[in-house]
Amino acid sequence: MIPISIPNLSGNEKKYLNDCIETGYVSSVGPFVARFATSVAAVSGAPYCSPVASGTAGLHIALVAAGVGRDDLVIMPSLTFIATANAAAYCGAEPWLMDVNPNSWTLDPEDLQKNLATETHQKDSQIIHTKTGRRVAAIMPVYMLGTPADMDAISRTAKNYGLPVICDAAAALGARYKDQNIGSLDVTATVFSFNGNKTFTCGGGGAVVSSDKNFTDKVNHLATTARTGENYDHDAVGYNYRMTNIQAAVGCAQLERFEDFVSAKCRIANAYRDAFKGLDHVTGFPTPVWAQSAHWLSGAFLTVGEKQIKDVLVSLRENGIDARPFWTPLHLQKPYQASPRGSLEVTEDIYKRILPLPCSTHCSGADISLSVAAVASALK
Ligand SMILES: Cc1ncc(COP(=O)(O)O)c(C=O)c1O
């Protein structure tokens, strides 16, 4: 089967891993961790970076550091991977699910503004969700498939309501928003994943970047079991969320090829978009005007009925392509079915039509042609 997105480990990964074994630095103490933090900060344009064990851990700890707690609500799009919601649930909070914009598949700023204006009231300088009486504690835009949300509009609303913004940029390292690097946007924190299926991997891993030194110190402290010194003294319930030197060694090697990987993903996205221009009922994935996407995943957006979508999936699998349905939105997932939600019309309409196709950085032109031909033959 031709995979959808697998790591490209043909650089210095092996050499740096050997270095970890030979020096004995395999845990969270080791030179690659600091080097990785510096590299992530540099390529994302962020002043500060905390490497962590996974993207999910990064989202969780960023929410904790932003003050999210028990019974709070955290605003997020329903169209995301379940980890976004799980991070809020680990805080004892619950998602407030909102819709995405049809032209970007990211949190719709107008919907956000309207929901906050009509569904909340202010009490003692807190934003209260009127129906449930719960405090609204944060906004989590998701940079869907590597494409930033419309952050100027979202940040404006967040400021009006005094809400912290934790961006789930799991797959978006390499993206830009209106020519600005995403690590330098005016938000509380931006979180990346370095899971095995991402453009840049550590095997597993994550990073929290921020422009706020106090916030970063808090994240680092909480991720290190909230330990206060050399002795076993701790001043809070912390977490063991540190990245290991082994993870960071792989990540350092990956980031040495930052430009190459980003341009490979961009080339693949353009190849699909161009190929689908000549076909009916299918386009590539959207790139809104404000975004230079990191194009983590590329593929087909199908404007046909469910039966034909199934035919396309069968055709791809018969041609040896490991295609499968994409994320089921959060409001249809068992743990979050009862979570507060706004209208999810766009999400409901599009989620089954999104079909990622082979797009690893070393994916060949032949793999792309085969995928396009399999889609075309099923749509005929
Ligand atoms: C949108 C989104 N959020 C969060 C995560 C969680 O990251 P991790 O797998 O590193 O925990 C992922 C990816 O896996 C993701 O795609």
C-alpha cells in the first residue's frame, strides 16, 4: 500500500541517535533537547519554546498554564483530531464546539463572534456560557491540515472577551499567516506535534511556543513535575511531559531539512490541485487568502454523494493506495456528543468529502498520478 504520510528519515537521524546511545544521554537531560528548542523557535519565529512529550501533552499543559480548570468551557472547532478536545478534558473542562469556514476549514471568526455575543454574559469579569452557567476559559483555533485560521479576526474577538488563545498548530510548522511566521502571532501559545505522521517528526513529541517568558517558564515548570530545585520538592501537581534527548535527536535532524520538507509538501499540494482542475466533482484542499499553508496533508475534496465517495475510496484501495475516511468531527465522537455546540452546518457538510492522498515529502510523481487516476476513474 502507498501510505498517506510517512516520515522521511534519510538525514542525520541515525547519526544523532547513535550519539545519544554512545554518550548515554537518552532521557530528558541531553544536548539535543536544548538544540531542538532553539531550532523550533527559529523556524516558527517564536521567542520561546518548550519541547514536550507529544502534541497532546503540549496542548494540555498550555491550557493548564493559561488557567483552564474544572468545569470550564474551551471553544474549538468540531472539525479536528480528538486530541484537541482531550487536552481540554484532561483539565476537567469541556469543549464548546463551533463551526468552520467553508473556504479554509478553520474556526469561523464570524461564528465565534456571534456565539460569544448571543450565548454568553459577563459576570465578575468572567465570560459565562448562559445555558450551562460555565465559565468560558480559552479559545483553541486549529490550523487544519497545516493551514492557519484567520487569526487577526480571532485574536480581536479573544481580546474583546479577555480570553487566552491556544493554537493547535499540530501539523502547521512551516505555515505563515499574512506573511508572518505563525510562532510570532499575538496569541498566548502555539502548539506543534512531532508525531510520526507529521511533516517533521521526533517519533513522538511536541512543542509549545510563546512570546511570553512567564508563560513559558510556567509550562517548563509544570512539564517537569513542578519540581522546585535539586531535591524532591514540588510546589504544584505537575506532569512528566518532558521531551527526551532521543526524541529531540531525531527532531534536530528533521529540522535541518526544514526548507526542503516545506517546499516538498507545497509542490505535492500544487500537483494535486493542478491535476484536479481538469476533473469534475473534485478539487484540492483550500488555501485561504490569508494563509501560506504548510500543506501537511494534501488530497481530494469530493463534491459527490456518499455512494460515490465510497466508490472513490474503493478505487484508491484497489490501486494500492492506503486511503481511508478522514477525522470524524468531535460532536459525533462518544466522549463529546453532549458537549455544548453551535450550528455545525459546514462541518457536517464537508467532513466526509475530505480525502487525504499520498503526500509524504518523498512521495513520487508516479504516486500522485496513480492517486489522481484512481479518483478520476471512480468519478467517471
Ligand atoms: C489537530 C491535531 N491536534 C493534536 C494532535 C496531537 O498530537 P500528538 O499526536 O503529537 O499528541 C494531532 C496529531 O496527532 C493533530 O492532528
